[in-house]
Amino acid sequence: MNGERGFSYSGFLGATIVLIVVAMLGYKFIVPYTEYRTIVNDMKEVVNNPDLADASGPEIRNAFAKKALIDDIQSVSAEDLEIKKDPLSLHVKYEKKVPVFDGIGFYLDFDAEAVKGGH
């Protein structure tokens, strides 16, 4: 004779709690990576803008600052950008703290670069 099979209520509850915790942690890590992609895209738009081909450093920083304001970028400011000419490129390194629980968190290091004509 076979016993009954399936989830018990406590097994279902435990699996649900684990799934919720994993989803919450995943969300906490998705936000910084989404912001990183936004920073890279804004930097690419600035370096590939034909109006900024012969622009000075302050003009390039101002163009990035406007995009960062629109996209609500909090981790990087225009002053953090390293600007190189010939070919025009922007580079920034920054660290993002992701708090998980009280007193426990992770530090994520990001290194973004955009080169004129690059992908």
C-alpha cells in the first residue's frame, strides 16, 4: 500500500518563504544593475552625439548631467566622469552598497566606459 504523496502545509509554507526571500534579494540586485545599464547608455549617447564632437570637458559633463537628471541616476555625477579625447571616451568607476538585512550588505563595483563609435 502506498502512502499519500504531495506537499504538506508546512512544506508549502517553507517553500513559499524561501521563494519570497530569493525574490526580494533578486530585486535588491536588479536595481543597481539597471542603473548601471542606464549610465552606460547615457554615456554612449553623449560620446556619439555629433553636436558634442568638438565640445569641451564642461560641455560634455553638462550633457551627461542633463541625461542623468532625466534618468534619475543617483550613483554617478558628471564630475565623476573621466573624459579622454581622440577618440572621445567617457569612463567612470563607482561602488554601490546593497543592504540586505540589518548590518548585512554587499558592495558592488561597477566600471562603465563608452567610446565614440563603440557599441
